[in-house]
Amino acid sequence: MTDLKTIGVIGAGQMGNGIAHVSALAGYNVVLSDISEDALANGMQAIERNMARQVSRGQFEPDAMTAAIARIKPTTVLKDHEAADLVIEAATERREVKEQIFKSLCENVPASTFLATNTSSISITRLASVTDRPERFIGLHFMNPVPLMKLVEVIRGLATDQQTYDMAIGFAERLEKTTTNAEDYPAFIVNRILVPMINEAVYALYEGVGTVESIDTAMRLGANHPMGPLTLADFIGLDTCLSIMQVLHDGLADTKYRPCPLLVKYVEAGWVGKKVGKGFYDYSGDVPVPTR
């Protein structure tokens, strides 16, 4: 079993700070990087806020939170990952961005460092191919929000070796996550099923089958979903949903994966969900209000 001591996380957004959060609580030293000082500051604030919420619920003691926060080193310098045994990329869901990150990362970390991506849809084999160590590259798709969701999809690329796979399973187990193996096909398991459902809900809205509220209510009470699909889309980010649908449409060449034109319009408008205060709901007031 590979003995990991330091975990690098690239990207301090919702997914990145969540991965840093659970890694630090599990006892790992964490290097959390981002190109933006503001993003790093916001990411660290989110970690402290979310840990404090867990402390208030009695999930662990305040001392454990203090120790975990102290184990996280925020930085804007990519070379600071050179001490990491495993580096997980959690940047925006755009292939070109991820590829450039991995190319730069390979110039700054030892050949022994394992590399992973938190991509929710992009080919692991393709991302691994731009690195100098495809055999030490793997997909670790955490669910959002990372501290609460128990699943990690583990996806091997064509070249991923057994040692890397075993490392990934051991790492996820130490985080107290359940793993499921997914093959390296567009969007893997969860998003292959979930995001087309969200896209169909947007089509139902687009075609006037129901309003935002009626669609969400129907799926909450009629299918026992914890939140409606349009609320969930806002939580995930409409830009992320669109990116996943485009990967599915391009990768599988099936018209059933065509992104709804209304989803495209919302993304073009910059109304990409809760993270910006507006998506299918407007979050500027005390109670979310449908925008359509």
C-alpha cells in the first residue's frame, strides 16, 4: 500500500476546497493552490465555515478542526506541490484548462507523484496522455458537497497501473468514502444518468410542460428526490451541466444528449446558478424566486 502523507489540490472552488477539507480532517497535510488569491481566501473561509458547522453538529471536536485547518497550506505557486505524494486537479470543467494544468504540473513535481483529476465527464485517458506519467494518473470524481457526500467514482485510464488504482482506493477509504468503479466513458456513471435528467427537466420548462416550481415539486414529491432537478442544476452550476451535456453529445454522438437551448441561453446570460446568485432561481432575497 502506498503511504501518502501530503495531498495537493489544484483549485480552491467548491470541489477543491471540499477535497482539501476532507483530506485535512483525515490527517493528511494539504497544499491547496489556485491562481487567484481571492479564490484561495474564499476557499479557506468556506472550509472553516463548513468545519464549524460540523463541529456544531457534534461530528468532531473543535480541536480536530483547529488541527485540520493548520494542516492546509494555501498557495498560488504551482511548484509548492513538489512535496505532495498525490495531486488532485479540481479546476473548471474545460479540457483545455485541465490539460494545461497537468502539463505545467509535470514540470514542477517529481516523477513519483501520483496525479488525479476530479473531472465529472472528461476522458481520463485523454487527460493522462498530456502528462509524462499516464500509468500514475487516475480519475477521482468526488460528489458535491464533498464533506457530506459519501461516494467517489474511481476511473482508470487506459494506461493506469494497479499500484495507482490501489493507492486511489486506499486514499478514498481513509477519507471514509465509498468507491464505485466506472469505465472511462463520457460522464462516467453518476453524471451519465443525472445530468441528462436535469437537461430533460430544462426541456420540460422550455416547452411549457411545467413551471420551475411545478417541475421541482413534481420530482421532489412524485419521485422522492431530495431536491428538484432545476434547484439541483443551480447548485451544480448550469455551466457545469452544459459542459457535461456537450461532452456526452460529442462523445456518444446521440441526439438524446443534445443540450436544451434554454440551458445554453442561461449560461450565455451568465445566470449559471447559486454561485453567482441567479440561475433558474434568483437567490438575492431571503427566499429563492423562479426566474422563469
